[in-house]
Amino acid sequence: MIKVQEIPLNQIRRPLPRTNDPDKVKALMESIAAIGQQEPIDILEVDGQYYGFSGCHRYEACQRLGKETILAKVRKAPKSVLKMHLA
């Protein structure tokens, strides 16, 4: 079951480092500041821990705007699913 909720940015682990396009992050920051976050990021919840693998630009934009939380689609998953994402 997937539910959309606000997740504290500091509780999301991002195990796969990515390099973001600074222009895209800047554009998203302007959009989020003006109209709010429109598209939730996808989060896996494994044993009460949150893991983010997509939405890197939205995550960084919210972080740089000083937001405490980010809108996320949270899907509970077992460790086996997490391992597939990390493979």
C-alpha cells in the first residue's frame, strides 16, 4: 500500500549518491517556493527507515530551500526489495 505523506528530510537515507543538474535544481527551487511541491518523491520504508532513490532534484531543491519535510509516496517494503535497489 502506498500513501502520500510529509517525511522529514533528515530521516531519508540516500544510499546512491547522484550528481544533480544545478539548473534543474534552481528551477525546481523557484517552482517549489512559488507554488509548493507538486510531485511527491518515491520513498521505500524498510523496518521503519526511509530510503530515497529517485526525486534527487526535488530532494535537493527542498533541502536548499530550508524545508523540514518533503512530500513523498511511501511504500513499505521488505529488506529484499531494498537489496535489489542497492545491487
